[in-house]
Amino acid sequence: MSPRHRVAVAQMNCELGDVEANLPVHRELIGEARSQQAEVLVFPELSLTGYDLGARVPEVAMAADDPRLLGLARDAGEMLALVGFVERIGLGEFANAVACLQNGEVLAVHRKVNLCTYGGHEEGKVFSKGQRLTQVTTRGLACGVTICADLWNPGLVHAAMLERPDVLLTSINSASGIVDGDFDDQANWLTCLRFYAMMYGTPLAMAHRFGAEGEAWFWGGSCIVDARGQILARADDGVGVVSAVLEMADIEAARFAMPTHRDADTPLVAALMKQRLKRDLTL
């Protein structure tokens, strides 16, 4: 096992509904990450298509073995690249997904589990929910994969962390003001990332967009936090790649100091959840 790994996040904007226009941006950022000797690169949620697709979802959907994804996988080489796309999973059924690309192959696809249908979000109207957690290992680094609101379901995060990932990767689209009320997207996202990192002794890498999509504004802030919740790297406004080195010794020390994984007591949690489910079914 390598004692350290370089992880990177790509910050970009997307042309809504135009995969062909977004592909060259991906290639450029993949090249930039490889020049930084990154082992892992994370792109924002739906990075190939843009976010507010509505009825255009079928037009931009692709299968997991689409030649355009395989081309990006060849560009990535030995680097693991996570790219956001709309996956066609059946006739009239689509998923908000991330493709895990490496050495010309699609190693895995994560479908967003916790779809957003609140505030300005309407994902539940156009996408099918994912049903599985995803973890991919590259060069001995175990990478948990999530998409945006997957992190706003603490039960999902706990289940993902029980797989003992060395780093949790997340692709997001979080426009300012898209949640009703006074929800501060930018500040609250950083709080979310730092909390999970500290609680589980697990670094997190988050890739976000910077720029406009219609009237929506994406505030950037792509970042990498360490196993104690401290910011290792954060993108400036604009397009580019930032990276940071994760030290395995730091992760081990954080988990020894805060043994959340060790003390999770999964059988007890499962029993309590079963009791709760029984009560719900009798209502």
C-alpha cells in the first residue's frame, strides 16, 4: 500500500444539454490533473450534460459503455476519473450517474440514491433512484463514490463509511438559493464535508461547478478536506484543477483517535432500524 495518494477535483461549468461541447473541457481538465500526477480526479455532478435538463433528459442520455465515455477513459490512462452523466437504464428510465473511468474502461457506475425533489430541484420527476452504494479501488486507495444529496442522507453516508473507504468522493450541483428559505448552500456544504471527515476519520473530495446555468448560479468552492476535517485544497473562482496529497498515516491516526468505524455496532443499529420499520408498517 502506498503511504500517500494525490487526489484532485475539477471545477468547471457545463453547456446545458450539449455533451459535445462539454467533452473538450473534460479532456483538458483530465490532462491538467495528469500533469499534477493525480491518481484520482472528480468532476461535478452531471458534468457532461448540465443540471436542469427537464424534458431533455432522453436526448442526452447514454449507456455506460458509450464510446464518448470510453474515450475519456482512454484519456484518463491510469488515473481514476469520475465523470457525471445521464445513464440510460431502460426504455424511458434514466439515472443521474457518475462513471468511474480508467485505462479505457468503465470500472463502475454510481447512480444517485438520494434524489432531490424540493426547493428548485425536480430530480425525482425525471430520474430513477439508485439502489446501491459504490466503492472503487485504484492503486490500493479505496474510494467511496457519492453524488450530491447522497451526503444529505446520514444513513447512506454511514452505510458507505462502513465499507471503510480511504476517501469519499462526491460530485455536486448546488446552485445558490435552490433550497427554500435561508439555507446557505456554500457554508453548509463545507460544514457537511468537514463533519463527515472528522466523524469518520475519512478525507472527502468534492467537485462543484462555477458559473451560470440560466438564472441559476453555481458558486464553485470545490475542495478536499483531510481526515480531521481541515481544508487541504480549495479551488479559486473559475475553471481548473486543484489537488492534495492524502497521507495514509494521517487517516490511521485520525481513526485511532476517533474510532467511529470500530465502534459503529452495526448489529445494534440494524436491530433498532428493524424495530422502527415494524412500527412504521403497523401505522
